[in-house]
Amino acid sequence: MSFRQGNALELPFPSENFDIVWTEHTQMNITDKEQFYGELSRVLKPNGRLVFHDIFFGTASNPHYPTPWAEYDSLSSLCTQEEAKDAIEKSNLVIHEWKDKSKQSLEFFKKMTKKIDASGPTPLGIHLLMGKTAKTKFLNQVRNLEENKVSIIQGTALKI
Ligand SMILES: C[S@@+](CC[C@H](N)C(=O)[O-])C[C@H]1O[C@@H](n2cnc3c(N)ncnc32)[C@H](O)[C@@H]1O
């Protein structure tokens, strides 16, 4: 296994190079959705699979900030599920699975915030990357999921 750091909007790989491409909670930090999904598609071989687990707007507007991915509204590039589907389908990808994991994510964040309340954060954890507002970010993720301001989707799409 090897790791390469690069810009998701200009992936440092040749076209039709991978059987599987996976993206995890990154799309909401990228404004240009068509370029993002276009690059993921470009590096996939024909019949290759895009696997994603991502955050989108929910049915209610105005998520509470800070969130785990953005300190302020202006730093967030959330889009609707429909906008993401549109960008994926414009990128030579056919959506195969689209599973709403908002409930599971809500349970995860509720458990995490309860644990932090009871015994404080673990010595090593993602809170170290989130700075002083880490706890508020976790609490806002719970509120945003409870109030349907964000939604979590796990899915796959196949390269044409
Ligand atoms: C909310 S974090 C998620 C990190 C990790 N995937 C996770 O689930 O814990 C979003 C990540 O996307 C990265 N990112 C934003 N724009 C990017 C780009 N154009 N190319 C590569 N990474 C990018 C950020 O640096 C950040 O590490």
C-alpha cells in the first residue's frame, strides 16, 4: 500500500487507472462538484466503482455552525443530494446505491458527545484537529442531524 497527497480537483494519476475510488466526508469542503466527481470518474477504469460516504444539506435550511468540517457557513460547500446526484451523473457515472445513513450517524455522534461529557475526550482523537470548538462542532452535528439540516449518504456509482 502507498499514500500520495494531492489535489482532488487535479488527481496526480493517469486516466482509467483504478478499479475502486473511495471518498469519505470531503465533498462538502469542495465547491466545484463537477470537477471533483469528474476527476474521481476520470481515474476509474470502465466498470470501476466510486464508493462514497458524504454529508449533504437535509430538508431544513441553515445548518448550525461551527460543524466538524467548517468553522463558519462561508467555509462550507454543502450541496443538496440532488445537486450531488446531478454532478455524479454528468461525470460518466451511474448511481448504483444511495443509502441514507443519517440515523446511524446521529447515534454515533450522540454516543460520542455523551462519552466526552462523562469522561472527557480520549487523549488521541479527531478533536485534536478541530481545535477549541471541537465539542460545539460535535454538538452541532447532533443538532443538525436531529433537525434534518444535514443528511449523510453512503453510496456507490459505476463508471460507464
Ligand atoms: C472534513 S475533512 C475529512 C477528512 C477525512 N476524510 C475524514 O473523514 O476524517 C475534509 C478534508 O478534505 C480535504 N480537502 C479539501 N479540499 C481538497 C482538495 N481539493 N483536494 C484534496 N483534499 C481536499 C481537507 O484538507 C480535509 O482534510
